[in-house]
Amino acid sequence: MIDICFDQGSKLDIQFNPSKSCLFKIGPGYNQLLPNLHVGNEPIFWADKLKYLGVYFDSGKMIKINILPIMRKFYSTANSILCHSKYVSELTKLSLFQSFALPVLMYGLDVLFLDPVQTRKLNVCWDDIYRRIFNLHRWESVKILQLMCERLDLTHILDKIKLKFYNRLYRCDSDVLQYCLSISKYHKKYYKFV
């Protein structure tokens, strides 16, 4: 298949860059050594990690989402906001974090399923913002503070966004998307939102 694409691309003056491509294994045989494939004379190498549309995936028996880059980007955005808003009120800082840092933390998560441990880690990141703004210790809960500020924790924000996603999908006129929704209804994580 790769040779056919390469041959057709050569006829149309389209060049494929194998250095920008990789091979990625998922499934029971993910740790087996397999030979590299070639585009023309250049090899495409196997990778343990894959970045696709800004989301990082790890190779394994099942596809895994790597949340460490998300957390790193979030904390760097948060530090930048904190650095430039030293003399701003707490609610204004919170609004800045919701506008600029929360989208970094939430990118792509409306259509991806995280396991509970990953969701908890991301929720801790969001809770750390409240602790930092309101000078709380790490062991102090921010639930009451979020309630008083009329804000949700990250777990409930994710659930709300996924509900909106499924609602838009349900109302869509596309037959293909309706079929995808009917298949996803059989997934055990779907019933969390029904």
C-alpha cells in the first residue's frame, strides 16, 4: 500500500517525508520487534509515543493517552498568568485561568475517554490553581471554595462538555455520525452520561 502511494505520489510530483511519519503498535503484540517499512528507499521507524492533533498517545495493549505533556503545558500557562498578574484580585485571576489555562488542560478531552486515575490527576492540576490563588495548602480541600465561586471541579466540567458533545452528535443530521453514536451507545463509558 505504501509503495502504491509512493508511486502515485511520484507521478503527481508529491513527495512523502518519512522523517515526519512513524509506525505505532497497539494490541497484544505491541512489544514484538517488527521490521521498518520504507517509503521509497527511506525507512519509517517504529515509535512508542505518538502525537496526533496535539494529543499524545502511548503504545500498549490498548491505546493510552499520555497526560504528562498536557499537565506540563497547563502548569507553564498557569505560571505565566501568575507571573503577570501579581496585583490582580483573586476572582480576576480565576477568570484569567478559566479563559487561558483551562482550555490548555481540556484540549481534546471532550472526545477522549480518560481512566479515573488520569482524570483525578488533571483535577488536581485544576484544584492547584485554586490553592495557589487563595493561598491554601496542598492538603486543604477546594470544594467549598469552588462552590462559593460558583465553579465546577474538572471532573464535572469534563462531564458537562461530554454531555454537550453527545447532545450535538445526537441532533446532527449526518447518517455517519448517527451510526457512530449508535455504536458508542454499547460502550460501557457511554452510560455514565445517560
